Amino acid sequence: QLQLVESGGGLVQPGESLRLSCAASAFPLGDYSIGWFRQAPGKEREGVSCISSSGGSTNYTDSVKGRFTISRDNAKNTVSLQMNSLKPEDTAVYFCAAPDRFADMCAMSELEYDFWGQGTQVTVSS
């Protein structure tokens, strides 16, 4: 079973940057489309970004467009989420997820994903 591990979260001030990574062991992450989601306290989990298995398709939720960039490095077996110009409203636990099938898709709905990491906390505060 695919196991995903997120890293790179932390506490930063507004306007600063963080780079989150999603790694997998035992399976080549390049076979999977990957989604990034986040859940803030008291709120539902929302899709932040996704990238297809080929890397040819990406998508972002409106609130992060122009600030976040998703990318994949198949040689390192990772998918990254570069987050710039962070705002307090970006504070949340961030999760990466993968579907239980090989499909070159980019979906922002959590219903499309079957494997989830444990999450990494991102806190943006002055």
C-alpha cells in the first residue's frame, strides 16, 4: 500500500515562504497523480493544488493562485508545494494524497483520493 509522508511545515511570518514535500516509500510516486489539501481548525478540508502523474496538468484553488507552485521530481520520488507570500489564512494542516489507480488526472476533490499522508502543520503568524 502506498504510504505518503509530508514534511516542510513550520511557523513563519506573513509574506514568508515554505516548501512542503510529499514523499513515498516502496512505490514510484511518478506513477500517481498527487493532490495537496489543507484543513484549518473548524473548517472542512479543501483542495489546494494537484498535479497529474505526467506533470502536464496542474491546478490551484483561487486563493493560492500566483503564490503556490506544485512540482514533481520523479528522481527524488517527491512532489513539492512551494508556498510564497504566505498569509495568516494559509494556516492549516497540509496533506498530500494519491488515488488508488494510475490515471493522468488532476483532481481537486478529496473524493478522488485514497491514500493520505499524516499531514504537516503550517502556521503563518506575526
